[in-house]
Amino acid sequence: MTIILLVCFFILLILNVPIAFCMLISSLVALLYAGVNPIMVGLETARSLASFYTFLAVPFFILAGEIMSYGGLSKRLVQFVKSMVGHHKNGLPAVTTISSQLFGAVSGASAATCAAVGGVMIPAMEKQGFKRTFSTALAACSGTTGALIPPSIVLVIYGTVANVSIEKLFVGGVIPGLVVGLGLILVSWNYSRKREIIKEQKSSLSEIGKSLYESFFTLFLGVIIFGGIILGIFTATEASAVAVIYAAFIGLFVYKKLKLKDLPKILLSSAKLTAALSFLIACASLFAWTLSIGNVPAVLTSNLVSFSESVTGILGTSLSPETLAILKKVIILLVLNISLLMVGMFIDIAPALLIVVPVVLPISEAIGMAEGLAAIHFGVMVVANLIIGLVTPPVGSTLFVASAVGKTDILAMTPYVLRFLGIMLIVQLMITFIPAITTYLPSFMG
Amino acid sequence: MNGTVKKAIDKTLDWTLILILGSMSLLVAINVFFRFVLNSSIYWGDEVALVLMVWLTFLGAAVSTRENEHYEFKYLVHKLSGRSLKVYLFSRHIINIIAILILGYYSGLVAIQIHSWILPATEISRSFVYGACPLGCVFMLIYSVEQFISDIKRSR
């Protein structure tokens, strides 16, 4: 049954059938083969709808992000970041990274972030003397890392599927996200150090003050969302709805860039983005259920555990049981890291999460990472891991978008992408093996 | 399909989505206001938001079908051309239509069988919630068949 399910799924996937339909048809075929009543197709998709309340945060954050772009809130944010650090030799790469993280957090889609920020920053950086291929590689890599910074849509999806606190995932993603961003800035600093860069003029204090004043309402939105969630005033869903109303109010009445007649267009495009995701979730729930009928997650977990045992067995029995247990966990996590990287290379992050999470959750149980803060650590690790796949040459899907936005060849970008990937992999290992990076902040929450 | 009919369907679906997402955001935000400022919440608020989300999902999926915006794995298609591309496109259309028919049929069955179950707060039948799926499938089917026919015409 499992073989039929997976073969059917991958054939349809390669035929470019929408992933949701691949899941539907392959599940039905496998269920019919196993003699399960096919009405389960209807029942399981319907059952997934009950989990949609937490998912409500997704359309709201998408909507808030779109309103912010239209209402001029995002632009002021980039302007503010630019006035603070733009005059440094490595200023613009830093602006690109920080803006991508801020923008990626709300838009949730790395491709959209890369297009939005890259479209502005790649030409600007080229003017200053950065190679176009370098700037495009940076836009691609930094565009993906926003998925770790709250309010990240990807983390909401993980929380919905894995049934983990979204608020804690948000807070847990902060430090890992900042560390990756810092890593990217460091790599670009190393690059710009050796090049002739035309620096931007330093902003005067009054200019900084002006851009701070102009972006104040945008920054304050971050305070409302993040403060509200970390203090336990809002749930993520409530915070997202407040963000929509706040952004619309500021855009309409304070900055006056947003027009009432723009609203239907914004609502429609957000609704479309949401539906593509939530429809996928409905079908993925059926697929996950079929996988579990076929016992796939359990078999995979036990195989992985026995693999780690055989490896530690080779290493000898002279080690203490505690060290052996840690070693086993390390091996399982490494295998998991590599597999997730490969999945992320081929499939966009949202569908990848929906396919992967039901399979890896039993693994998290086997290594004692299914409860409490460890579950948060596991979630952030999985998401961070899949992100890297998005920019791994030659197939990472965000690379394609970036090469189109920056009008360069993926091959020409590759040397720079590899440098950024290097640091992303190092940070991934840190996230995986130093739990405190993720769990320190959420440990203050109730 | 008749151009005017298609336009009417397009417009209706678009405006339904706009209204659903708009009212959903307002509803949840107003509920937050009630909870924190007036210390009482609208008891049916969360439930209605959830029902709206379900409708948004399946009507939106129809719009995604119309605009080819479902998540896909897009690597093979660029390499095909001529006859192989044609064969591939036709088989893809047929597979999509089969998938929509399957989902529509079984979700329709569930929606009918579940009609006597009611939602706790609003006391409406659950058929109203799960009915979104078969209805969305009807629109998905219309769009898929329409794309199929226009691809056949184009290939002649």
C-alpha cells in the first residue's frame, strides 16, 4: 500500500499535477488497494477543517503584509533601515537582509519577498559597485530567512499541522532568525571589504529622526504584535486580525497612501494566496492519514532508530550509556537534517511542511523532542532546515525567482549562493545542537 | 463556455472571496475589542470565522484553478515541446478533472450524511460547512473543463 501511495504520488508530482491533487488521487488509490471505504477521502478532508481556527492567522498576516505594501508602510521601513545603516560600506547588503527578514516575516513566501525586496535593492546595490550576481544571491538567501522571524506564516502552518503553540514558535524563531541574518551580513561584509564600494551619504540626525518619525507607526505594529503575543495578551490569530485593522487604519488615515478602492484588490489577492495554502492543507491531512494507515511514519522512525543504534554499536561499547544516548540523538538529527534539506530543494516550503511534518513527528517522539520547549525547538529546526533547501543550487525554487528578478543566470550566482549557504548550514547545525538558541526566549512564557 | 456566463461566474467568485476575507478580519478584530475593552465576547464569533475560512478555502481553490495558482512541482514542463508537450498537457487536464470529481463526490456524500449534526454556537447544520467543498469542486470542474477545451482548440 505504501509503495503504491508513494509511487502514485511521485508520478503525478512529476507530471506537474497540482500537489493537492497528487495527494488526493494517490491517497484514494492506496486506500482502495487497502480495502478502506473511499468515503474517508471526504471525511478526512472535512476533519482537517476543524484545525482551521489557528490557521486564520495566515490569511490575516498575508493581508496585513499586502496592506502594508500598498499603504507605504513597508517602504518607510526600508527607508528607516537605510538611514540607520545605509552609509556603511556594507550598508546596503545589511539593508537588504534586514528588510527581507521583516518583509518575509509578514509575506511568508520567500519567492514574493525576494521579488519585492530584490526588485528594489539589487539595482541599488549594483549602482554602489556590488556585482549583480552577488546581490541577487543575497536577495534570494535573505528572502528565505524571514520565515523564522515572527509573525511567520510558515511557523503558523507548522504549528497548525503539528499542534504546537504558535505563540511559542514565534518567540522561539526570533534568535535563530537573527543569527542567520547576522551570518548573511557577515558573509557580505567579508565580500564588500575587498571591493571598491561607493558609500551612501551618511544621514544626519535630523534625517534619521525624520525617517524614524515616518516609520514609527510601522515599527509600532511590530511592538503590538510581538509584545501582545509574548505577554500573552493576544493569541497569534487575534494579533493577526488586529494587525490587519491597524495597518488599514494607518494606511488609509495616517499615511493616506492606501485608497478604499484598493481594498477589494488587496483582499482578493490575499484570499487567493490563502486558499492555495488552505486547500493544500485539507488535502494534505488526507495524505497524512493515509501514510499513517500504511504505517509509514512508524516504520521510518523505527528504521532510523535502529540505524543510529547500529552506528553507535560500531563505535564501541566503551562509552557510557548517557553518551551513547546523546550520540544516537545526534545521528538521528543529522540524518533528519540531510533528508529535510533534500525535500526542501525540490518542493516549496508550505507543501514540503505538510508532507514532512506527519512523517517526522514520531521521530521527535523517539528522541524525546515531542513535548514542551523541545517540541518548539524541533519545529524551528525543521522549518529552518527546509528553508535552506529553497536556495540550494541547482533546483532551489527561490533561486529561480531570484534569477528572474535580478536578470542573472543561476550558474553565475552559484559561487555567491554557496558562500551564503555555508553560513546557513553552520547556523542550522547550531540551531539543531544548541537548543538554547531556540528555547531561551520561549522559556520566559507561561 | 459563453463569455458572459464565465465573466459572471468569475466576478461572483471574486466578490464572494473579497467579502468573506473582509468580514472574517473585521469579525475577529471586533471580537478582540469586545474581549479586552467590553470584557465580553461575541459567542458565535470564532465559529462563524471558522465557517468563513472553510468557504474561503474551497471557493478560493476554484479561483486558484482558474488562474493556475495551485502549488505545483514545475521542473519537467519546461523541457517538453511539440507532440510530447501536447500529450502531457492533455493527460494533466484529465488527471485534474478526475481528482476534482473524486473530491467533489465524496465530500458531497459527507456533507449530505452529516446534515443532522449542528454547530454548537450558531446551531446551523454542519452540511452548510462541509457543503463548501463539493460546491467549490463544481466551480473547479467548470474551470478545468474550460481550460481543457481551450487547450484543445489552441492545439488545432
